[in-house]
Amino acid sequence: MSAVAATGVWGRTEQQDFRSRVRGTLLGAAVGDALGAPVAGMGLAEIRAAHGGEGLTEPVAAHGRRGAVTAATQLALFTVDGLIRAQVRRDTGAWHPPTDLHRAYRRWAATQRDWGPDERRTEDGWLAREEWLYARRAPSRACLTGLADDRMGTLDVPKNPGERGPEAAARSAPFGLLVGWEPQLVLQLAVECAVQTHGHPDAYLAAGAHGLLVHGLARGESLDGAIQRCLALLGARPGHQAVTDGLRHALGAVRQGLPNAARVEELTGDGAAPGALAAAVYCALVGEDIRHGLRLAVNHGGPSAAVGALCGALLGALHGETELPPGWLTELEGRATVLELADDFAMEMTQGPALHSPAGAAPGWLARYPRA
């Protein structure tokens, strides 16, 4: 994958592998989110009292149905939409992906206040017309307030500068799927988009770190290798200490015996972004398979849905879609939408010049991802 990223030449095998990793990343994050949603906000003792001594081992109902996702998955999908739109709008000579992501997040914000899609707003594209997305699924206050107006947060003037929560990190896996980008650029874009809602370094650097980890995995690196690269790049960023300490703590915890809920809960700490990321990385490292890793990721007193989403994205990027639990995918809310968007992203990144250029574009593609 790294050779493809460097040359821009995609063979059939490379395209299929990339598509599988894109699908795996987005589906894995959604499955982890949905698994953790029913126990979000519960302590470990509460989880075990409700679901047995081993805690939650299979998906159960939340928000009125099994497989329901939270705002983390909604925002991750709009992140993908924004990344595609940025590529398409580049044909016009305008190239500022954070602005395109901000517009995408504002389209998500509209789903949180409107009753349903407005078919007259053709400039919104197809994703904003998906009716199932018009549901409030525990969106954080930081996401709602950060996207409540047209002003875009920046590194110089971030939105919610004291916000340390894991929500920006939980939507940041798609940045890592920009496999043709250099790692430092992936980090920069993820950070610039995180500060649109989460302005504390603990939050926006955790978002950048998560994007970097997915980037390494999507390019075929091992998780250990991706972590080491991430630590090296983060070390040059002011305010990195909590995130890098968390990642090192996760690596150290792997050597401390069999994985258990107490160790995961210790890593989550106060539930802020660095701890949630550390716990997710630990669960991805020690999980015997994806089921085991995700069960570890949600059975604790921390932010279960966020850790589940972060861990699921890592495991999906590492293994591809075929290793995800089929039974868990069957009931996943919005699965068809996730797959359609994943395939569009893979198509854009591997065959974009055939779909659009400054000279012209396929009308169907522009209807899905307008340049406006």
C-alpha cells in the first residue's frame, strides 16, 4: 500500500485491498460504537449486573433498536463526505480541506435540529438526504456548540478551548484513509478539523493521533509500527504529553499479564480523549480477535461507545472488512449507507481523475458530491 501511495498507481489487487480497509475502518468504528452505546455512562458493576459476569458480550438494544449508532458514527460519515467533497472541489482551484470538512460538519449539525432532509437543497449531496441520520444520538455539547454557527474554529482560535472529550477523536479515523498523503499532513488535517469543536490539545492531538494510527494501518504497517511513527510525529507538537504518555502507557500495559476490564478502566482515566485513545489502542493490541478486542473496549466505566469506535476503526483498518463479526454487522444501523459511502471514498481516492477534472465531470458524481 505504501508503494501505491507514493506512486499513485493502483493495480486491481491494491484497489481491492484499499476498499476492504476503507470498509473495515468505517464498519469497525460503527460496530464498536453500536456495541458500546447501550452501556455508555454505566459503571463496570452496573454493566455486569445488567449483562452477566463477563459484561456485555453481544450487541443489545440502545436508542430503541439493536445496532444503533451514536453521533460518533454520524460525524465519521460526514467526515468522509467532506473529504470526498474537498477532492471534487479542488477542480475549481479552491483547495482548503478544513473548510470543506467544516461545511460537512455543519450539514451534520442540521440533522440534529431539522425534522428531516430538505430535498430542495441539492447542494447538500446525497448523504444529507439519508433520513436515518436525522436522529439525536447523544451528541456532545462540544459538537453542538462548536458547529452552531458559521465561524470555523482554527488552531489559533479554536472552538471550546477547554474541551478534552473523545468525540473529535472518535470521528477522525477517515483522515487516516488518505493513504496517498504524507503522515504529517494527515496529522495536520485531523487536528485542524478537531479544533472546530474540541480546542484543548488533549482532544485535538488525540484526534490527530487516531488519524495517524489508522493511516499507518491502512498503508499496511503493523499496529506497533504505527504507534511508534505516531509517537515520533506527536513529540514535535506543543501539548502532546498527555496523548503520548497515554500511548506509552498502553504499550506498557500489554506486558502486564492477561487483559482485563480493570486495566482498560485504568487506561481510560478521567474519560478524556487521551485515555479513551490509550484504552482503544490497548484493546486493539491485546484482543485475541476483533470480537474480543471490542468486548474489552466497551466493558468498563469509561466512555464505552467512544472507546469502542476508536478500537473498531483500528481493528477494521488492520484486518479489513472480512474479519468483522458478520452477526454484529447484520443488525448495524445504517450499514448500507456506510458501505455506499466507503465505496465512494475508495472510488474517489483510486479513480478520481476518471470521475472529474477541471475540464469536466460525470454528472452523477457531481450530483452526489456537488462542488458548491
